[in-house]
Amino acid sequence: MRFTHGRARWLRWEHRCRPGAIDVRCCCRHCSKNIAITRRVHNGVSERTLVRDVETARGFLGQLSRGRKSIRSAALTDVDAFVQRLATRFSARTVADVCSSLRAFLRFLQMTGRLVTDLASGVIAPRYRTDERPPRTLPWKDVQRILHSISRSKAPGKRDFAIVLLLAAYGLGAAEVLAIRLEDLDWHAGVLRVRRPKTKVPIELPLLPAVAKALTAYLQWERPPVRSIQALFLRKNMPYEPITSAAIRYRIRYYARLAGIPAKVIGAHVFRHSHASRQIDSGANVEVVSDILGHRSSSSTSVYVRVALKRLRAVALPVPR
């Protein structure tokens, strides 16, 4: 299970300070910005990881505040208590991710002199298998049902249809779609340029006819006439700003409900997982799919083999009698 907005909200609740620990409240205000700058400049982490880093720091500081403890008096018992409380709420994968952010924050505190003891080395994350649970996917017919449920006769239907089609056709993530700018559409060459959010590596994808048609309809009839903003997808109402990942998630669940598909666990990444599984199900090379998805290792893509049901059935051995 990934680090989601629900977990972020819980960690934000965790950092609410009670009266008593003044240095903790000050650290909440000042350290969050500083650790974000440090992690971005020196570690090159993605924006998503920065959000997790900041919320984890606030959560740990909130725990110290409720215990009326200063940062300098923090001990391994506080670290263990924080991790154990996470373990009662979230999956091992999520807890391991938060532990990584907690280590980074504790090293930052020690490096800046706010913490004397090396607590970072004492953060023990749970072990988990990367393939212990297959990613959530949708059958292609359900993806089509969601696309068909989007009415393009009124705004923001053309925008939403283009977004979902990009997610489904290319396996892009929400961050990649949000990062697309007007200049990334090369109509003459028939190319769509996309930047990976983690590595910032640009890739070129063929501008599929269906995608080109959907984007043309959006640009011609629905996108606000704002030349000062280069982001492709904007809010339909003023102020005209780039839409957010939360807006994409909300719209996807809305259309899933219209299509009669349970929308509780559906987000942008479900389309990414479904695309990868469908490609492998169709016989595509795992390494090629890995490159398209932007995975650094093909082992990250191999998990989709587990949900390629058609191929698994094709090689199934007969049941002995």
C-alpha cells in the first residue's frame, strides 16, 4: 500500500502540538521547510517523497509534544513507539517508507545540532516482499466502461476524457500527466514528450490517433484561453490554474461510480497497473514495458506478470486425476 493522502492526514493529526513543548512547535515551523530543501537539493528526492518526509517529521514531533518531551531528550523508545503505532494502522510497505523518512529527519536533526544522539541508526523498518501483493488492476472492459461514462458534451468532460485516456493508453502516472505542458505536444512529429517525476528523465511517446483527437477537442473547445500558463490541463473555472492530483483522483472515482464500478480503491495508478498488465498479457517484453513505465529495474515490472491471467491460464498444467 502506497503512502496516500489518508496517511498524510493522519500524520498531520499526529503533529498537532499541545501546550508545553515550545521547541517542538518551533521545530515544526522551521524544520519542515529546511528538511525539504535539504532533501531536494542534496538527495534529489521527488515531490511525493518530500511530502512524506515533512509529514513524518511533523508526526514524530507531535508525539514528542504530547509526551512533553524536548527534541534533545528524544530516545530510541520514542522512535520505537512511533513505528509501532504506524504498524497498527498501515501495511508493512507503508511503514517501511515512513521509516525511511524518519531516518532522514533524525539525521537532519543530528546534523544541525538539534539532536545529540544518533537515533537514525536505531530506526528498524519491517521487512516485506516487493511482490507480496499484486497491484490492483482493472479488466480492460472496465477501463473502457469508465471512458464511456465520461460525457464530453459539457465541461470538464473533454478534459477528463483526455486525462483518463492518457492514463490508460500510456500507463502514465498522475504526476506525469500534470507535468505535461503545451510545448510537449509535437503535432508535426506526432510525439508526446513526458518527464518522469522521480528521475526527471524526458521520454518521447508516439501521439496515438485517439489521444491526439481527444487532446485536440480539449484544446479547441474547452481549455481556458490562458497563454500565460503552459500546463496543459487547467481548472475549468477561474482562477485558471493547473489541476491537482487530488482533482484527478476525485474525477476518476466519480466516473467509476457512473460506470457501476466500485470506486473505493480506484485512483490514477490503477490505470497504470492495468496498462502494464494488459501489455504483458498481450505478450509484450517485460523490459520494454519497464522502459515505458520508467522503472529503473525490470524487477519492478515483473510483479505485473502475476496478474497476467490469460498467459497464466495458457501455460497451466492439467490437473492430475
